[in-house]
Amino acid sequence: MKRLILLTGFLLLFAVEMLRVYFIMPFPGSQKQNTINLAYWLNNNIWWLRMAALLLLIYPVYAILKNAKRWKKGIVVSALGIYTVIFFFFNFRFEADKMFYQPQHKNLVTAATNKIPLQKLVVGVYFNGQAKAYPIQLIGYHHQVRDTVGGVPVMVTYCTVCRTGRVFKPEVNGKTETFRLVGMDHFNAMFEDATTKSWWQQASGEAIVGPLKGYALSEWPSEQMTLASWLEVHPTSLIMQPDSTFSKDYADLKTMITARLKAVWKNVIPFRGKINRG
């Protein structure tokens, strides 16, 4: 019985840590099943599940460390060490917002001082007489950039896997909201709002799980084209420049996107909602 409790405790401890992240990140096989509700439940109950697993482990681990042979003690200590490594990586390395960060120095300049090549694709926004261009090579890493266009707050988003750019009004129930990148569902980026912790699909702006499920963010009109084409229409547009803090990350993204797209586009992507490629 003691051995069964020990095994159950460790299996539960390992499983909840890994599955919580596995279901919402692009690991092999993780994006093809409808596991979003399970992923959300695991995310919201992770501390209770950890406590349950640890409570199962307290007595058998204590008994083994006190009375068992040395090799049994070694196995238990090794298992605890492996869990420590798993906990670290799945909480501080593999989570989406630990891999992709928001710009620290947001710099938008005129065409005269722009450093972005004109053949690069941008997400362009024009509102209230002001035009701004956000290079996909930059927002593809950040996934979202918060800014104002024509005095109005905007949330410029881009998913590098499904190649979808969207610009939303970052407001929920009349209140300006903060969002963080939480992961991916069916190969589309997913955000979590700070207030209700609902999860929002990037391609549609719809909350797909959580208290606000079914609610959709208002979308601002935007266009995707080369920077040269955008400047032909909006010659006074401001253009977002690279944040030097993330120079290496921008470079690494090119390699990552190429590898990811090769893997993803081999299959038809089952996707919640219509993707408009702009």
C-alpha cells in the first residue's frame, strides 16, 4: 500500500506539471485534440493538485528516508530531484510568457529614419488621421504590442504559426484590460486577461474558455502588406523599430518559424474559427 501511494503521488505530481503546459504549447500532438477545457482546469487548480500529490507523498517518503535501504532512499531522492527540474522548466522556461516578452523600448519613427527593409511585411493601422506600421518580424516575436493610434488604445497581435494578424481594442466590459500570452490552442496564439483569467483566441478575439467565454473583443481595421506598399498609401506613417533588448530573439525567431511551419503545414489544421490572412 505504501508503495502504491508513493507511486500515485509521484505520477500525479509529474503529470499535472507537464500536462498543464503541454496542452497549451506546440509540443508534438498537443494541438490536435480538443483539450482546452482540461488545460484551463489544470491551470486554475494546479496548486490544489500539487498539494494533493505532496500530501500523498509525505508519509511514504518520510518512512523510506527514515527506515529503508540506501538504494530505496536514493530512488526517492532522485525522483524528488527530477520533479524539481520539471517544476523549474515547466514553470520558468516552457510557459509562453517566459519565452516571449513585451517590448521594453517601443520606438516608432518616420520613413526618413526607418531601419526596417521596405520589402518586409507589416500590419498597418490607420485611425483618426494617424497611420502606424508594425513589422511582422517584430510582433511575431512579441505576439502583441500595446500602443495608441489616433489617440485610441490598440492591441496589435500576430501569430507566427497560422500567420494571422489582428488589431483589437483592449477593452472588456468598458474597462481597459491587460493581456498576457498564455499559450496556443489549435495552432493559434492565446491570451489571458488579467481580471477574469479567461483565455482569448488571437485569430478571432473571442474568449474560448473562462468566465467570459463567448465574449469577443472589438477589432480595429488593419491591413497586411509590404512596408513599401503601406508607405505609398500612408507616406507619413510611423514605423515600429526593433527593440535592441531582443536582437537575438528576433534572429532566432526566423529559424523557429521555418521549422514550425514545416511541421504544422504538413497537416490540415483543425481550427476554432475562421482565419483571415489579411
